[in-house]
Amino acid sequence: MNVGKRIVQGALGVLLVLVFFGWLLIRQTEVFQGHVGMRSLLGWGTWALAWVCLLGGASLLARATFWRSSDSQGSGDPET
């Protein structure tokens, strides 16, 4: 994996994690709770989407941070 791809994955990971934390802040406002509260299907959908953003962002950050040099060499042996 080249350095540019790692930087892009890291930046996207940070962005997705920030989307999750933004959702945590926004969902507490009265305006948001009135339209998309947890008592509606749309509320549950936004909740699930926020968690997918968090998990996807954490996955991208982990992939960008903890990569093995053997991944970029393309060797067929999984143990090297």
C-alpha cells in the first residue's frame, strides 16, 4: 500500500468518526428530536447509519495505521 492511499484512508476514517460524534451532538437538540426521534423508523435508521460510520471510520484508521509491508509486495504466502 503506498503512502498516498494510507493518507486518504486515514483522512476518510477521521471524517467518518467525526460524522459519528457530530451525530451524537446533533441528536440532542430539540429540533432534531422533533423530526427524527428514536420513536420513528427514521430515527433508528440514522442511529444505525451513525454506528456504521463509526465502525467504518475505525476500520479505515486501523487499516491505514497498522499495515504490513508484505501487503504491498503481493506475495501469495499469507504467513510472510
